[in-house]
Amino acid sequence: MFDLKKNIKAETVDKAIKHLAENPDAKLIAGGTDVLIKLRQGKSEYCELVDIHDIDELKFIRIDDDKSIVIGSGMVFSKIIESDIIKKHIPMLCEAAESLGGPQVRNMATIGGNICNGVTSADSASSLFTLNAILILKGEDGTREIPISDFYLGPGRVDLKKCEVLTAFKITHDNYQGYFGHYYKYAMRDAMDIATIGCAVCLKTKNGILKDYRIAYGVAGPVPMRCRETEKTVINKKVSKDLLDEIAKTVEKDVNPRTSWRASREFRINIIKELSKRATKKALKRAGEKF
Amino acid sequence: MTSHGFREITFSINGKEKKLHIDVRKSLLEVLREQLGLTSVKQGCAVGECGACSVLVDDVLIDSCIFLAVWAHGKKVRTVEGEAKNRKLSKVQQAYVDEGAVQCGFCTPGFIMATTSFVEKHKGEKKTREEIRKDHAGNLCRCTGYQNILKAVEKCINSDLVK
Ligand SMILES: Cc1cc2nc3c(=O)[nH]c(=O)nc-3n(C[C@H](O)[C@H](O)[C@H](O)COP(=O)(O)OP(=O)(O)OC[C@H]3O[C@@H](n4cnc5c(N)ncnc54)[C@H](O)[C@@H]3O)c2cc1C
Ligand code: FES
Ligand code: FES
């Protein structure tokens, strides 16, 4: 039994916002794969819940008229993997989704919950960072949009205002069209394990030149992060083996991993450097570059 | 709508419609075992790691230990108890028996439901061992060493291909 004081079912997003306003201590529950674990561990901060598990308006993937891809926050990872839109336009997000948990967890865990828990190891986060994903949030005063890079405030802390619900992620056309990406997860086990390091690369090339380059990590710092210095250094350079080495060298200056029981800082840095090469190489291959 | 205490839910369990008053704090695992006596559903870890509590909800494989029972309202729930029809084991169950994929049996109901979901989802497709492993990664077995379980799953898939 879960130690719940309240469990209020919301039929719509607007009702969820209303319930949150009326119950200031209540938290949202979507797939519950984080919240219910915390309740099992006896954490009382989740003892009042507003339940958005069954809200259909949060479960969709569509392409808008302006060609933006919009993913409802209530989409579970197995549905993201199966989505023709995602498979065709942002396959790296399928890779991220496939790397998360096991089948049962992927059938329950939502992409909204993965980002709102504020955890640095969230497998979908680094890919969404490289896609410049925009979060659509709805609250008492209406809707606002914010880039994912501004959403993370610190470990476990995100910029969710009082009574706000994350409704969707938007990836605009200019952020996926012509881009090729890859997500590489390094963990102690091949399945059912939290990333030791997760690395996402998304890039665009023209005539053998790196026209745009984005690299993001999970677990390389307190929150998921882009490596802006590295990106600046390598954009407009010629694709080559040396460039891969340069990326691996520069990326070390961008990151700040810590030692935990899973892995030491030194080990993580070693993995960070190697994954930068592997993920970039794979993305370049997808872009049709030979070197 | 009550926010706490008890709530009435209706759902289909192994093909039968049921109406239950349930404590909103309970997991689906607890309701299945305690209120319906469906003790094939096992609690191993209670935190989504071992898959011993796996059941199908609207034919989707989930861990019932981290699934609120109230979420089953209006849905179709399947456990191992409902898989044998007319005193005949399901194809998946029979394959586990034939391949000796069962030792202590604690993980078996969860594995059967995982394989059932896998076989139904990939009907008529050829699957590699790697794909079978990946789709059973949410289930742990402390006894068999997995080899015979893999063989059982392969047998189900192959018999589908022959038909
Ligand atoms: C066995 C197991 C293995 C796992 N493996 C992985 C893994 O490999 N990689 C990984 O990244 N994660 C993993 N997880 C963690 C978890 O499954 C994911 O983080 C998942 O995406 C969380 O989504 P959820 O819908 O279950 O979230 P919930 O538990 O419902 O919610 C998580 C948090 O987000 C908030 N929230 C949820 N939806 C919204 C919304 N729409 N608006 C605002 N706030 C919201 C909740 O209030 C809560 O704080 C694992 C979990 C388990 C149990
Ligand atoms: S008891 Fe549910 S996954 Fe272990
Ligand atoms: S047969 Fe004993 S745990 Fe699998």
C-alpha cells in the first residue's frame, strides 16, 4: 500500500491545474514510475497526488502546420518508439527511449515525467537538449513556452511554477530538418540501468564541413547539459578523424561530473570523451559523411 | 469523486467484468492478490525492477506493483490465471513446460505474461535472441540461468512462423 493521503483524479489539464491550486501540497503523478518508487521509499512529499495518468489530451504526437513536431507530455516511451513521425524525423529520440528501463517501465514512463523529475540521468533529456526542444507549460495564467535548457534549475529542481502542468514538447522544423543525431548510453548493464553517462549528438553537414554541431550529456554535471565551448570550437570545421579527437579533448573543459558509488569522476570523464567520438561518428555516418 | 478512502472501479479481469470497492492507496498487485485471490501475481521487489508482478492491462505489459489499482478502471486486465483455456495451457505456458524453463517458479507467471505480450505483439515476425533478451529485460530469474526461458520464447515465435 502506498502512504497516500489524497489521490485526486483529474479528467482534463484544466481540472488538474484547479486541483493543484486547491491542494497546495499536492504533486502530479503521470506514469508513476518515479513517484510511486519515492512513496515506497517513504518520502512524504508525494503523499498528496493529482492524477493525470488517464488524461487523453496529453497523449499525442503530431506535426503542426509550421512543421513543428509536438509530443504530448503523457506519451509513454514505448509509444514514442513506435511513432512513425519520431522514427522518420528524430530517430535519436527512439534510441533514447529504447535505452530506458525495461519493457514494463517503457510502457508506463512518460516523457513529461522524465523531464519534470529534474534528474541528470534522464535518458530523454540530452537528446531533447540537442534538438532545442521547447516545453509548453499550462498554469492558472495560461500557457507559456520555455527552452529546455532554461527549465533545469538544479538537481531535482525544474522551473515548474505553482499549479503548472507540462503539456507538450515542441521541436521546430529548423531544429530537426537536415539534422542527423545519435544517443549513446553507457551504463553498467545493457538494460534496466541508470546511465553512467548519456551522450546525444545532433549535427548538420555540407560538403564535408560541420555546419552545425550540438552535443549534450546526462550525468556529466548536476543537470543535463549542452557543451557550448566544444560546439563553438568545431562548427565550420572540416569533418575528419582529427576533428573527433579535438571534440573529445575540448569536451572535457565543458563538463563537471562527480564521483558517486556508480563511478568516479575520472572514469566518467574518460567515458565522456570516448562517447563524444562514438556518438559524433555515428551521427556523421547517418549524415552520409565518409572520412 | 472522492480523493481518498475507497473508490468503485469496474474492469475486466481475465475476461470477466468485475465491480470492486478499492482503497485508492492500493497497487493493482495488492488488489489482484488480496481481493481477487489471483496469487500468480508475485511481489518480488515492489519497485519495478524484477517483473514478478507483470500483468497485461489492455494487452500492455506493466509491473502491477507500481500501478495504482484505480488506473485499472474501465480496462481489461490479464493474469496467468486466465491464460489457460478449457483446461488447456496457452501456447506460451506449454512452451515453458516443454523447455523446462521453470525451477522454483516464482518468476514464471511474470515471465509468461512478458512472453505472451512479446509473442502477441510480434506475431509472424522473426526475432533474434538479442531482441528476445531485450524484450524480457524487465524480468529477473534467480534459478534458471535464462537459457531455457530463451528456448521457450523461441519455440513460441517459431511455432507462429510455421502456422
Ligand atoms: C525500474 C525502473 C527503471 C528506470 N530506468 C530508467 C532509465 O533507464 N532511464 C531514465 O531516464 N529513467 C529511468 N527510470 C525513471 C522513470 O521511469 C522515468 O524518469 C520516467 O520517465 C518518469 O515518468 P513518469 O510518467 O513515470 O513520472 P511520474 O513518476 O509520474 O512523475 C515524475 C515527476 O514528474 C512530475 N510530473 C510528471 N508529469 C508531469 C507533467 N505533465 N507536468 C509537470 N510535472 C509532471 C511529477 O510530479 C514527478 O515529480 C526508471 C524507473 C524504474 C522504476
Ligand atoms: S514486484 Fe513488481 S517489479 Fe518486482
Ligand atoms: S525459476 Fe526461480 S526465479 Fe525463475
